[in-house]
Amino acid sequence: MEKLEKASTKWWFFVILLTAQSVLLPIVSRNFDPKNIQQMVYTTLSHAPQGHLGRLNIFFQSLSLLMFVLLFVFKNKVRTLFNGYVALSYFAFAFIQNMAVTERYGFSIVTVNLVMFLLVAYVWIRETLKPENNYDFNNLRWKYTWMIVLALFAYLCPFTSQGTFDGNPLHFFYKNSVTAFCLTTPAFLTILTLNIPKINIVTYRITAIIGTIMGIYNMFNFLNPHTVYVGIMHIPLLTISLYCTILSYRLTSKQKQTESEHPLL
């Protein structure tokens, strides 16, 4: 993790991430056309298993809510359990959101998303095995209220799949928000922010960077009048992820400054 932390502060780290967006093309078993990359991505994402879980949604929604309740009540006593849940979630997101079988393209994979999601899963797996996050919520301050509000908005997802507003909180259990990278990441990042500085900075930074990239992609939904609500639902991801990315570098800079002012004797 130390090597990854150093790498994430180098200019070439961002060059690799940016290059990956155009180099890691979708994989399809038939009808591949470089001119229709956008259509291949859209078709795969819209037919991925995550959107067709049916009756399983109530189980995943309930499990996610239980994990958050356990964390808030028992805090560090369930640290490993919560870290493991987040790691497993990102690992699952990578596959259930970015693979599909369609009539037009056969078996297809949105490769770049798969790789980025697995990178986030990796840093959370490392955090699970060697925990650094301290969930005592000692950084719970009023200035982070906006993050809590936006994270809850994304997590509860007050829209139907047709884009109409649905403010009934009980309908949360029948949605599929907790199996979506973009709707749960704001909540995970907010929790880490509320525990600064006792957090795994690498896990925090990598999650935030990938969240920012996904947030930027989804802002293009505002260009289509039929998907404006999708863009709205991704505002929490973009704003929180971008804020946490910047904050992660400020924390590293502050830590280096402290170490230089108080070197070990």
C-alpha cells in the first residue's frame, strides 16, 4: 500500500488512468465496431445483471442498511466486518455492473470500468487484511453536513427506474441502489471523511479518484432529456469524490509538513 500511496502522488499515475479510458476498449464476442464504442458500453451497462436482480434487491438493500447500523452502533468492534463488506461490494460491482449477454453483442464487458472497480476492491481488501481505518467518528463536524445529505440522497435513490420522483423511504428496500458503485461510494467516502485523520489514506484516495472519474462520465446524462434524473443521481458521486480526492492530498501534504517540523530523533 505504501508503494501505491507514493504512486498516486506522481503525475504518471494520472496519465495511466487517463490513457486507460481510451486504451481499455469494451470486449464483445460479436459485432465489435470501433465506431460504436459508446453504443457497446451503453448496451452492456443497461443489460448488466445489477439492473435485473428482482426479488434479491430486498436482501441486498437490507444487508447494506444493517452494515451501516452495526458500524454506527458498535464502531471499531465491527471494523473488519464492515471493511470486508465494502471490499466484497466493490468486487461484486465490478462484475454485476460491467458484464452482460445481449443479442447484438453477445457476451460483453466494459473493460475500463471492470479494471477501475477492481482497483478499488483491491485497496479495500488490503484495508480489511491490515486495517488502518478507525471508526470512532471523531471528525463528525457541521461542515460535513452537506456530504451526509448528498450521500443519503444517492443511497436512498428517490427515483424510480422510469425517472419519476419517489420519496417513500420504504421503497428503498425494493430498489437496487446498494448494488451500484455510483450510489454507494458517496456513503463510504463520507464515513471515511468523518473519521479523518485515522483512516487508510490510500483506500480513501483511490476510492475517491475512481469515483470522480465515474462521476464525470455520468454528467453526460444531462445532455439527454430522458436521462437527466440519472445525472442528478450522480451529482453526489462527483462532488463528494472530487472533494475527497483533493482532501486526501491535503492530508498527505499536512502529514509531510508535520514530519519535517518534528523529525524523529
